[in-house]
Amino acid sequence: MPAPTRQNPRAEQPAAASTRLPLPPSDGRKTQTQSMSRAQWDATPADYKLTKGGARYVLQANPNGGVGLYPVSLTEA
């Protein structure tokens, strides 16, 4: 006689509702260049900034929620 299994058969579950919100027409495809002074750039934590090939990027809050990686333009002020 086979031993009974302790695993209950899984019940079918309904399809999960999507938790993603539709993005507005300006879904961030246009990159907004962030203007920062050299002092602000230096004060930004290293985990939030990226330099690649001479270009600078900063990780900041996105108006649509979450975070975004934005190009940085350094100013003299």
C-alpha cells in the first residue's frame, strides 16, 4: 500500500490582476538633464552617481514612481 503524501493538490488560482499602472503620455522617454553645481555633484553619494565615457548620470526619484537615471550637466554656480 503506497504511503500517503502530505502535499495537498494545488487549487487553480485566478489570474493575478496587473499591478502596473499605465504610464502617462510623457513616460520618461525624454531625458531631463539635471543641472548640478560641482559642489552638489561632489556631495552626492557615490551609490547615486555614475560616470561613463565622460558623461555623468545621477539616480533620482522619478515623478511616475520609483527611480530614474538622469544625465547631469555641471554648472559653475
